[in-house]
Amino acid sequence: MIDSLFLKLANIAETEFADVTTCCEIKEGKLRLFIVDETFLDIWFSRQLKGRYAYHWERRHLDNTIYRWDNAKHEVWKNVKTFPHHFHNRIDNNVSESFLPQDPEKALRFILGFVREIIY
């Protein structure tokens, strides 16, 4: 089921965001989207814990930043209003509320729109 979702998400990335993504691969339980600025976005959904997710845009090699939307129940972030949903903005320890849509297709569109704004 997750692999079929990954295929849907890859199709969205490749068709609606062709100006942002270069290619996609499903590997090690993740969907990896390669971004035109030589960064990548990993998308992960837990196979054991229903609803657990992470969208991680890795940019450390480019400008030492990361952006991650996830819902791991880290106690340190329990004061975030949207807990357990939270957003890591530029660095791991800069965490704020997450307004990411819960539907994976809408979430991907939200994130790739964000990516588009950052790189263009």
C-alpha cells in the first residue's frame, strides 16, 4: 500500500513539479525526490505505526540547512501547539507548529510549493 502511494506521489512530483524535481526513486522504505538544486526530499511513512510520517528536505551539503515535517512524539516538542505534528525550520532544534495537510498528496504539493519558493 505504501509503495502504491509512493508511485502516486512520484507522479505528482514529476508532472506538477517538473521545474523543481529531476527524478524519483523508491529505496529503503522511502521515496526520494531529487531536487534541481542538487538536494533531495525524503518521504517516509511508518509500516508499523499507522499515521507516522516524515518529510525531510536535506540541504546540509548546500547551505547547512534541513527542513522536516514530522509527527514523532518527541517530548521536547510537547509544547508546540500542533504536537505531535511539528516543523524543523533550517536546523533540527528550531521547531515550530506544522500546518502540513494530513493527506499525503496535499502534503506533497504543500512541501514542493515551499521548495519552489526557497530555490526560485
